Amino acid sequence: MKQQIHYREIDGRSPGFFALLGLIGALILVGLGAAYYMEHNGHYVTGMTNQIVWGTPHVFAVFLIVAASGALNVASISSVFGKTAYKPLARLSGLLAIALLVGGLAVLVLDLGRPDRLIVAMTKYNFKSIFAWNIFLYTGFMVIVAVYMWFLMERKMNRFSKVGGLTAFIWRIMLTTGTGSIFGFLVARQAYDAALMAPMFVIMSFSYGLAIYLLVLMAAYKWTNRPLGDAIIFRLKNLLGVFIASVLYFVVVYHLTNLYMTEHHSYERFVLMDGGVYTQLFWVVQILLGSLLPLLLLYLPATGKSRTWIGISAALVIIGGMAQIYIIIIGGQAFPLVLFPGMEVSSSFYDGVVSHYAPSLPEILLGIGGTAIAAIIVLLGVRVLRFLPVSLEDKYTDPHHETTGTAAQASEATA
Amino acid sequence: MTENSNTDKSRRQFLGSAAVAAGMAVAPGVILHQTASAKPADEAISSKVRWGMLIDTAKCANGCDACVSACDEEHNLGGGRSETDAQWIRKVELRDKQTGHSLTMPLLCQHCEFPPCVDVCPTGASFRREDGIVLVDKHICIGCRYCMMACPYKARSFIHEDLHDQKPYSPRGKGTVESCTFCVHRVDRDETPACVEACDAEGHNAMIFGDMNNPDSEISRQLASYSSSQIRGDLGLNTGVRYRGI
Ligand code: SF4
């Protein structure tokens, strides 16, 4: 039985809405203030140095950008793979993707040494640079997803939504590959010299994007008192479990291949055994809290059916993901470059030693500000346009859902 | 290790010249400026010349850092916090873990023929002059630091703070990236870089600067008759700085 789905803007008149708007707005202002402070005084006031040249802002930016393409997954599943259950979720998925990308790029741009030269970056290209390619990939992504959203939302254009979805899907794979390649192309660095980097980023994006999607979806329906059935939540959380496991698999393969190559042994030792904060982040936050614990929570009968625990699991995935990116970006730089294999090296420029880095407050505030930019886009988006279905009760999202009791039981039994 | 396989080499040469072309295309202002102010008008910068440096680690003296001080002086580098201070040249001490043999030598931008910093730079600010000198166009650099991530030698520095008393011949800018210029302002006047001059003045003569394409130059003769090596020669970057004794 096919149900007609109705979409509506959120009300946006409650004190709760304005409180949220105010909070997010304040975070954005603080983030902009932090960016100005860094710009005015120079990066001297941050934790970044000539050894750790990319810091916390880049962790936030890369995380948001990677998550952006992952957030689009839900829409892809519905349009590209024809899973009707996901169809009502597609619009929010597109909105979230654009929002996260804008937030991430904002952080990246505001951290530049010369953000005022953005126009230079837009007009002068070195086509050999993966960075320059990414500028096109990112802007293209926004345009394509926006058009795709229009196809979905405008009844007359509905018939193109499959093509739109497919284009967006292909583009998003390229985008994450491009982001991963930023690191994969840095042949000189022990941590990044791996072709596996790009596909690993794609899988990571699936996981982070879906975790964020789940949280936003549950929050939106809870705060607007719209019905949200278990069927869709359980579907998404099962999918999240699969993605978490896939990321874990890639992490294992990445470290195993590195362990196979003698020249990478010292880097592996660094991450897995004696890298101090990076080792702790890896085992405790990325693996234990960010992967194994949410897997357990999502699949244990006692917690896997509770929305609170599902929400906690999604949050853990996000925290674990941030740790993973932190290790890749900052740990990868802290580990000394190997210029003279087999030699002990020392100099006044920190050759041969693990570089020290501690995130500074302005960097963190800038990162949070970028996240807030993503949040405000989502909030205003669902306020002015019809992104959210009025109801996501099971009958709208469960293709097996039947109204008659016996059939329902039958489908329950086979499910 | 100085030779690559032929196919690899020709591919790289193609890519290299494309990158040079890109560098030329996006940085005409700087090149014109440098040509106009520092070179006789009848002598254009050309790829017939390849500026290079040969460093003899046997002659480089322990504890001496005359080259480093000369560079800091020439370009007014330094500051007050070593993590964020610019260092275009640094002294590196090496000790073989197995044999205990130790040596010391200066490390600077290696002025690669195929520089990774030029490959990754999104705007083309990082470019290689036809005569082999790798430079940053400070007017185009957006301060993304991708080149610093890509450089195998950690040769680049980001300017973390306001600068004072800049030298007119060595423009620098807060929020941009910089590295050794081979003292291009001197080279264009047919002089040697400040570090080489300082090393000679100390009587060590550990650094030779010259045109690697000219078979009669001192550097070419030395390179031809004694073995030398590139740091991370495995990357196939064909560096302009060569070392003896490592
Ligand atoms: S920091 Fe400047 S020179 Fe380096 S890659 Fe970025 S734009 Fe190019």
C-alpha cells in the first residue's frame, strides 16, 4: 500500500527554536572572532608551528567535508539504489550534505594565512594540484546536490530525480576520493604514503555522515513533536553498524600493510605503541569508544532498540571519527620525516624528534564556529523549505508495512 | 641514485615543464620584476642554466653555523620562538646508528627539478624558475601550507607573525610561506648566495655554488669527478643541492 508523503516547514515560532537559533548564532560569532584574532596576530597565537602546519581547524574542516559527502548517502540509497523506504529521508540528506560542506570549507578558508586572497584561489589555478581540483569538486558538489534537491522537491521535476541522484552519488565519491588524496599524494610523509587513503576516506565518510544524519533526524523529530517510527531508525542504525565495521576493517588493513613494509615500522610503532597522546587517541577513542562500543550498543538487544543508546552510539562514532582524523592529520605531522634512513638526526629545526602540538582555544573555537555554520544552514533550511516529512511513522517508511493485523504479523515474522 | 628509468623521466620532464609553464603563467609579475631589476636586460633567465649547490660534508665543520647566521642576516630571518621562526637553512647532525660515524651539514631547499611543493600548490604561487630556482610568489600565496606538507625536506617556513625591517631585495609577508631563494637577488647579479660566501669566509669552503649545466663550472667538474648523492634520491626529484660524504 503506497502512502502519500507530506512535507512541511517546521514551525519556528517556539521559544525553543529561537533559543537554538541564538545559541548557534553566538557560536558562529565566536568562531568568526577567533578567526579574526588568528588573522590579526598571525598564526603565532595558535598551537600551529612550522612543524605542525595543519592543526585543529583542519581536523574540523576535513571531518565536516568528509561527513558532508557521507550525509548524502541516505538520498543516494533511495534514488540510486531504489530503496523506497529511504525516499522520505532524501531531502534532509541533501540539505545536510550541503550544510556540512559549507561549514567545513568555511573553517578551511578562515584558517588560511591570507583568507583575504580567496579571490586569488578562485582565479588562479595550478591544475596539477589536487587542492585546486578540490575547489571544483566542492563547488560542483553544492550545485549538483542543490539541483538534485530541486528535482526531488518540485513535482514536475521528480522524474529527473534518479539521474540527479546518480550524478550526485558519483560526484560525492570523487569528492571524498579527492579529499583523501590530499593526504595520499604526500609521498614524503610516512603516514600518508598509501593509496589506501582515498578509499578509506570514502568508507569513513559513510560512517560519519550517517551518524550525523541519525542525530539530526532524531533531534528534529523530537523537538518538533513529529512522529518518527522505529522502522526507519532501526534501518539506519543497522546500516551505521555495517559502516562502523567497514571502517574498522580498513583501519586494520591500513596498519597491516604498513606493518608489512619495513620502512613504515617506526610510524606504526608510533601510532600503535609509543606515540603518547596519539596512541591513546587511537586505542581508547578511535577504536574502543568510537568503533567497538557503538557496535556493541547498536547490536545488543538491550541497548540496540533504545533511541537514547542509538543516539549515544552515533555521538560516539562522531567522537571516534574526530580522533581518527586528528591522528591522521596531526599525528602524521608530529612523526618526524625520515630524511636519512638508519641515521640518528638532530637539528635546530626539530629534525628527528616528535613535534609537539597542543590545540589552542582560537583553533577550537574556529572549528566549532564552522560546525555551527553547518547547523544554522540546516535549521534555517528546514524552517523555510519543505525538507522534513510531517510524519515518519512506520507506514510511510516500511515497505512491508500492512494495515491488516495478520499481514503485519507475517511480515514481522519474515523480517 | 641519480638516474630514473627513461619513461619515468620523460613523463616527469613533461609534467615538470607543464608545471614551469604554469608557474610562468601565473607569476609573470614577479619574473618580470626580477628580470628587470636584477639582471642585465640582455640576459634573460633561461633553462640553459641550472643553478645548483654541492655540499662537502667532510669540510663542513662541527659546531660552525656561519651559513645559518649569514642567511638569517641576509634575509632578516629569526624572531624569538624557534617553533615558529623561519629557518631557510639549518645545520643537521647525523649519527649512523650502526657504526656510530657522525657528520654535520647544512640542509636547505633542495631546489628540485620536480618540486612537490610546486605540484601541490593550488594557486601556482610556488613555482620553479627556468634556471632551477624554486620560489614562492608572495602575492599569490594564500597561506594554505600544502607545500609545507608536501616538501620532503621540511625546507619551508610559514610566517606566523608581523615582520619588521624587511630587506627590500627579499620581500616576505605574514601569512605566506617562504623558503631558501638561493639568494636569487645575488645570483642575478652574478654573485654567490650569502651562505656560500660565509662558509668561504670561515675558510671551510664546504659549499660550492654554480651552474650544473655548464660543464666548465667548478660545481660540474666536481660533480663529474667525485661521487655525490641527493637526499631522498629515491623520490626521483633531481635535486639542485647535492652532497658528498653521506
Ligand atoms: S602556502 Fe602558498 S605557496 Fe604553499 S601551497 Fe599554499 S598557496 Fe602555494
